[in-house]
Amino acid sequence: MTIVLESASAELIANVVLCPFEAIKVHVQAQPHFAKGLSDDFPRIYASEGLHGYTGGLFRYWAVIYHKRREDCSKAQQLTVTCLAGYAGGSVGSIISNPADNIVASLNNKKAGSLKLAVKKIGFLNLLTRSLPIRIMLVRPVVTLQWLFYDSIKILSGLPTSGHLVKDTEEEERAQSHSR
């Protein structure tokens, strides 16, 4: 599972990094006299289309590839989305909680006597980045597996996966009766 998630991360990063070069390639193929090379094409695309000129194709590409209604997805595909959401959530959660974790570690190790002193000793940049890669590598799989187990149990129980909205029929009926 970790290999699949790491591959997905690599694909996402590659898409984002390579998108501007793909935009240049498309411009050169469609309009051969548009520019002479990379150093000439980058400023011309930016001048004519702004940043969207480099990234516009990326979002269309993702929309075509990944746009599917939930009802049209198999249970395995729904669980894959659950894993990707857990993977992203684990990364974001690690980034958000890392400063507090660094402060608590400093206080517990008696390296600082107060919160203010701990922040001062650690330093702002270190507060945000110290031990972050390790934290992400540890937390991300745990959160991913939690969501995978949770949605797998829901599927085995005959329930829909996470993100399924169930409308409350009584609430709808009340809203309709009030509007009459």
C-alpha cells in the first residue's frame, strides 16, 4: 500500500513540475514560430497567458482522468480514493501539528522551562521543519490505514464509503411544508 501511495505522490509532483514544459511543447508543436526555445518561450507564455498558461492543461488533465461520479466507481476505486484522502490528510495533519510536537518534546526533555523559551531556543524555522519528514513518514501511513480500515468495515457492513451524503427526508419534508 505504501508503494502505491508513494507512486501517487511521485506522479502528482511530476505532473506539477513538468506541466510548464508540457505547455511549451504544445505551443511549439501547435505554433512552430511562436518561440525559439525554452528561454524564449517561458516569458512569451507568461506575457500572453500568465501563470495559467503553464498550469491550465494540468487541471483539465486531472479533471478528465479523475472525474467520475461516486456511484460509477467500484468499491475498490472508492477505497483507493479513501486511501489517497487519508494519505493527504496524514501529510497535512503532520505539517500542522509539527510545531506543537517540537515544543512539547523540548519541554519534556527539559531543554526549556517555558513555552516562550522553548520557541526561542528551537527557532521559528526549526519549529516548522525539525523532524517533519520523519513525522510525515510515520503519521501518513497510520492515518491512511485508519481510513482504509474504517471504510472497509463500512463496505463489509453494507454501508457506503466515507463522503456519502444521506439526505434527511423528515428535514426535507419540513422545509417543503414551510415553503407552501
